[in-house]
Amino acid sequence: MQEMGWGVWSMLPLLTTLVLAFITRSALLAMLVGTFAGTLMLGSAPGVGLNELFQKSLGNGDFIWICEIVILIGILFELFKRAGVLGALAQRFSGDSASRRKVEISAWGMGFVIVDDYFSPLLTGAVIRPMSDRVRIPREKLAFILDSTTASVCILVPFTAWGAYVASLIATQADVGSVDAGLAIFIGAIKYNFYPMLMLLFTLLVCLGVIPDFGPMRKAERRVAESGDLIRPGAKPLLTDDGDDVLAVSGDYRPSLLLELLAPVLLLVLIGTWTIIQTGSVRIVEAFMLANAWLFVVLSVKKSFKSLAEIADVVVAGTKNVMAALLIIALAYALNSVTTELGAGQFIVEQFTEGLSPNSLVIITFLLTAAISFSTGTSWGAYAMMMPVALPVAFELTGGAIEPLVYQTVAAIAGGGIFGDHASPVSDTTVLSSVGAGSDHIDHVITQLPYALSVAAVTATLYALI
């Protein structure tokens, strides 16, 4: 294909998507138009190109896996509503003048307990969202908290799939030689990985009210204060409640927080922990399947279901609630595929790989990785692209020795990827944070972007000073 010949024009589909998204506030329309433009650039006939692209980009296990997770979380949330445990949990927080702050800090803290970039926003959102609504936190603010404590935590914990992946990329360098050595370098780089650490601190200070909201987030807070609208009028949240009161507790049904909330959540966490220890990866789908099965059995035993048809209704309702998210994820995969085929990431790399010095290597590496990750929506893809470009330069400048410059370069790559994973509208974790919070996706991106850019600017400044 024409991967290497498009130059700056390879960025056109993504730029088209971003401009339309900010103008129309419709992620679906913007991503569809951007993807369509990319297929035309690749020489495909209108319609035919989209069909072929969807078959190629969506016909894989990764896409099906994410769809399974999203559908299962939709069903789990529907089961939580059926059991009434969300309302019972919210009642524990009611009547406290500091409850809003407690809810925000609880959402922030759960990101450290559930160390997985897909698992964390979905599970935390399902548990926290009803309480967040009760204390009138804008859905955009909740989405920001969920998004800030997902990949940011994952990249700072070495013994996860993230650590293993980055270590394996480091190990491919001739000056490293083994995965164990690569992991040691990754661990040594953590103290220089400023972006995720600063983002976690920044988010906590926002939750505590130390840093006041600014930009579009401030407007969202003002909207809630003046009108009580948790989402912008006309917004399209990626998870809907169909007008039901998710906090309602039936008068003739006694929810058990132990059996119907704590037990399934513990199943999710324990299975996630056990599988990562045994297999090196979190079995998210299996964990959600077992949690859902547990709730189906408990609710059946307690006669919450009067017929098998009601069980089927829960499955359909849960799937329906996340349908918008599934469409967004499908288009994100398609857009990522077409921008990769056009060579957008490689074009960015080629602009900055010459003439690097020790003083400029780290900061340019961070900015370049951030740009690639934001453009493609994937931190792991940016890591795979930047590690063989920047790390050899660092080793060349250190004479092959593992010195602070090597650690700083690895940290710049790791943190730059997190920026894109956190801020890009086509990032799957950004989408899942919108799902977990029940937020309009573009509203989440717009309100979060000034915060992410501010932290990125501070990070770049620190790299320039070290």
C-alpha cells in the first residue's frame, strides 16, 4: 500500500476527525467522516473502501474482546440496578456535607486498587456513578477522574502487562540483551516518569479543591450548579439509564451489599489479581462473566426474577445501554487502522529523529511519543514505534552504558504514550472512561484536554531542566 508516501497528508483523516468532533460535538459523525476520507485517500471506491476497512480492522480478537468487556459491564450495571445495591450504597454517603469530596476521592482511590486500564474505568464507574450523580458531580468530571487513574497507574506498576511489554521492547536493544535487564531499566525509569505521577497528583488536588477547575470543566461545573444537568443538554452519553432511577431501592426487596455488590466486586478483583500472577495478563472477560453469573444466581435465588424472560430482558437492556460505546470503539479501530496504513505515525517520527543532543533527546522524545500516541490513540503502538528510534540514540550518547539518560529516555517514551492514551479521542481507554462515567465522549475529551495539556507542559519543562 501507500504507507510511506503521504507525508503530512497522512494526518488528514485524524485532523478531519478532530475538527469535526470539536465543531459538531458528535464523535460518531466525526470519526465516520475521518475514516471515510482515509479510505478515499487509499484509493478505495466510496462505500467499498469502508466495507473492506471494517472487515479488516474489526475482524480480529482484540475488537471482539473489548466488545465483550463493554457488553458485560453494561449487563453488570443493569444487575446492580435490579438488585438496588447502588441506591443502598449511595445512602451510606447521603447527608454528609463533605460527601462530594469523598465520592471524588473514592473514585480516584479505586484507580490504585484496580490496576488495569480497561477494568478500572468500567468497574469504578459502575460503582461510583450513582453516588456521583447523587452529589451532583458533572459526568465529565467523573470521566476525567476515571481516565486519569487508569493507564497512569498501570505504567507506574512494573509487574503488570504494561511493564512486561515495555521491558520486552527495551530488551530488543543490543545494549540490553534480556527481558530481565529490560525490566530493571524500566523500573529504574519509573522515578523519571513525570507525566503519570503529575497527572495522579493533579487529579487528587482537583478532587480536594486545591486546584480550581478551569476551561470547559469549569463551565460543566457551572452548568450543574445552575441547572442541575449532569450532562450537557443535547449530549449523547455512552451509557444510558433509559430514564430509570438507578438509585431506587424497592420497598419489598432487601438488597445485600455483601452478596450483591461486595461479592461480585471482590470476584472481579481477585480473579484479576490471580490471573495476572498466574498468566501475566488480566482475564477481564472471564472475571466479568463470573461476576455477572454470581449476580444472576443470587437474584434468582432471592426470586428477583419471576421468569426466564426477565433474565433475557436484563441482558438486552444492558447491551442496549452500551450500544453507542460499541459504535465509537468500532470507529476508533477503523480510524486507527487507516491512519496507520497512511503512515501517520511514521511521518511524525521522521520529522524529529535527526540532530538530537543529550539536552534535547528526552524532551523531544516525550513530545514525539505524545504526538504519535494522541494521533493513533494507542500508547502501546507509540511505544513500539519510539523505543527502537530513541533508545539507541540514548545508548549511543552514553557509550552503551546504562546511565540516567537511558532511564530518562525510557520514562519519556512511557509518559508520552500515557498522554495520548489519556487525551486522544480515538483512544480505547478514553472511550471506556466515557462509558464508565456515562458521559458524552467528546464532552469528556474537550473538558479533559486542557488538564492533560497543562500536565504535559509541566512534564516537558521538567525534562528540559534535568
